Amino acid sequence: MSVFAIKLTAMLAMLIDHCAYVLEPPHYFLLRCIGRIAFPLYCFLIVNGLEHTHDRRRYLARLLIFAAISQLPFAMAFYPRESIFTGLNVFFTLAAGLSFSMLCASRGERDGKWYAFAAVTLLYAAAVLPCSDYGFGGAALIFLLHICRKKRAPYHPRCPARTQLVLLPPIGMLV
């Protein structure tokens, strides 16, 4: 499956999830379960983007800008009677997971910039993750995918590598 196909699948699942949440149709639970597939796919795409981007800081900055821009529509749709910052959208969680992964990727750098980035990342995570979608579990999933990206799953003749994507939806429901 190409990265573009994964993006389309994640967007469709997210659309189904949000429509189910806002409209509350008769098959609410089924549609929400389908929608839960989106987050693990976006986590995978964040890790994939980290691997292929030329400027990691600009990648993180673009994610944070989009998080800020989408916060108002998110708050109006999901928290209409509360403060705009009652709950933070998922892009803040994705940015925290990306920051943790960037720390892991740059751990070989032992200069002052690395320690400053580590301190800012930890402060950001402590401030944002408790009130964002998926919270610490979501950021941890991105970090774990980053750590495990080069490791191959053990071969088992009854479980080809293609079918291991089936494990992503249950992981997404747990976070």
C-alpha cells in the first residue's frame, strides 16, 4: 500500500469518525470503531514523514501551525459550550510524538541545542498532552513506531507481514 493510499484511508476513517461523533447516527458505535483506525495510520505517517523530510524543524513547525489553525474549528465542533482550550486537537498530540521521535533521532548530538530541545519538548508534553486528544498514549505510540521502524517482525508462515496491519485498529482503540 502506498503512502498516498494510507493517507486517503486515514482521512476517510477520520471523516466517518467525526460524522458519527457530531451526528450520532443509529450505528454510532460501529462508525466510531471504523474511525478509530485513523489515528494509528496518522502516527505511522508522522514517523514516515520524519524519515523522509529534509528539515525536521520545519516539519514540526508546519504541524504546530496546522494545530493552531485547526483548534478553533475543533473546539466549536466538539466543545461548543466550553473554552476554546478545554480540549486540544489531535495535531498537538502528533506534534508531541514527533518531538519525542526527533529527540530519539538526534540523540547522538551532544551539544547545547540538543539539551535545549529536550527541555522544550518535555515542557511542551507536560503542558499539552494531559488535555489533548489521545494524550500521552498517542505520543507514546508515535515514539514506539519510530523506535521499531527498522525492526522486522519475526516470520511466521501463518501470519504474513501484510496481515500485521490488522493489529493497528485495536492498538488505536487503546490509546
